[in-house]
Amino acid sequence: MISRPKKDLIEVFGYSPDDMTTQCRSLWNLSACPFINKQCTKANHDGSIIYGTCSVSSPYGDCVICPNRLYENNYAALREIAKEAFDVNLKFLMYEEYIPVREKSKSCVVALGQNSGKEVKIGISLSMDWVLARIENGKLVEYVGVEVQSIDITGNYRDSWHSYKNLTKKAQVIPSSEHGMNWANVHKRLIPQIIRKGTIYSRSHLVKSGLYFVVPDIVYRKFEEIIGQDIPLLEKGGKDILTIHTYELSPFIKHGEQRSIVMKRNIRFSLDEFSQRFISGPNLPSGDQLDTAVKRVLGLS
């Protein structure tokens, strides 16, 4: 009987970490990601160990920590966006699928990103996760931007991971993972990045549906702590509109099977409203709170 801790790894290489089935352990041996069908990118600093950790426990539930986990079922999350932003009947192609049929394909959507051709880059430091380009008769007529984010973690889970790696069917106690969730990145990196990229898309003559953001629902709840939960929602998209697709993991069923990701929310609102709430939102600390914090650090009353 395996005793698992409360603070734990939830998925490794797409399966429960205590899964001993052949299909699961073959991915451990290959260090392979089943969601992008390539080698996993989650490695230690020198690249000698590939951890393959997709999701971990958090105080708010099981949380995806690798964006590639959100690409299950042949990038179904991107395909859903293409249907919503363009036309449900348009053929969706990865870049490698598009090149051989480029001359013959009259109408289609082509995905451009790290795992499909390459990312669209602007200048020397700004990369767009995904651009879904609508092609008509060999011409680019429209495109939509998609950012896919999970959450970074702090600390380490080496002891826990190695215990699962060397797991046997004998009774075993798994040590608690030492990971933490880097929630500070939500306001330090994720929100500013979404605002910046959304603004660029809104200025394009070929963008009609703005920017889509794919994110675990647990992570988006942290966005709401900053921008509030009462942001006015809109029914239709637009070039200056931000659309959010949040996902959560389905319940665990049994070993040998993968959990799926399920869309939790599909919401949209004004990019400008989102930006203003980030700058001066309802949960922004007051000047008096700042004064008190400075005095506290100085040891003054």
C-alpha cells in the first residue's frame, strides 16, 4: 500500500505519479510528453533529469503547472478557439500539415507557435505564444492571438519525485513535496504580459477577435483577486476584447488512464477595463497601508 502525502505531485508524464502501468512507465523511461508528442521540457538546471511534472496539489485544488498540459487531445484548446473566432467548418492545420498543401488549401486556419513552425516574434524580446491565421485563397485575411499560461512553482520536489520514479509494489511512504506556488508572478509577469500583447493585437488591421487567454481556472482566480470579480462581461468579441478560456482537471478515475482538462469558463471583457483595474483596481492597497508598512519595517509607530 502506497501512502501519499497531502502536498503531492498530481501528474507526471501525463499520469498519476503512482501509476505502474506499462503505458505510464514507458513515458517515464522515454521522458516523453504525451500532450505534444515530444520530449518533456521540464528539466533540472543542467538538463540531466527530466521531471515531466504536469500538475501538483495546491491549497485550492489540483493545479496544472506546465502549459503543454493544456495541449491535450491534439491541441483541442486551440481548435476550440479557431471555431469560436472564425468558422466551425474551417480546417485547422498545424504548420507542418499546412506546408505540403499550401498551394491547394483554399480556406483553412494555420497555427503558428513553438510546436508548430515557430513563434511569431516582434523585436528582440516579445514572442507571441500562438497566432491562429485564417487563410483564404492563399492570402492571410485574419488572425487571432492566443496566450497559454499555467503557473510557476517555487521550492523543489526532488525527494518526492525520486520516490515515485523508483516506486515498487511494496508498502511505501512518499515524502511530502516541497513545492510552493509562485502566485506573485500573476501580477508581476502574467497580467502585464497579457495587457501588453493584447494592446498590440488590438492595433492590427487583420485582428478582429483580439487576444485569447488559456489558463487554469485556479490561476485565473488569482487574477480576480487583483481585478475583482465584478468586471463587466461582454457577449461578442472584438479587436480590443480579451477572451478567457479557463480549464480544470477532471476527477481521477483509475491507473492507466489520463485525466482530461475541462473548460470551466469562457468569458470576455474589454482589454481597457482589464488594464484599468490592474492599475487601480478594487483590491489595490491604499496609501495609508503603504505608510504603515514603511513604518513597520523601520520599527516606528
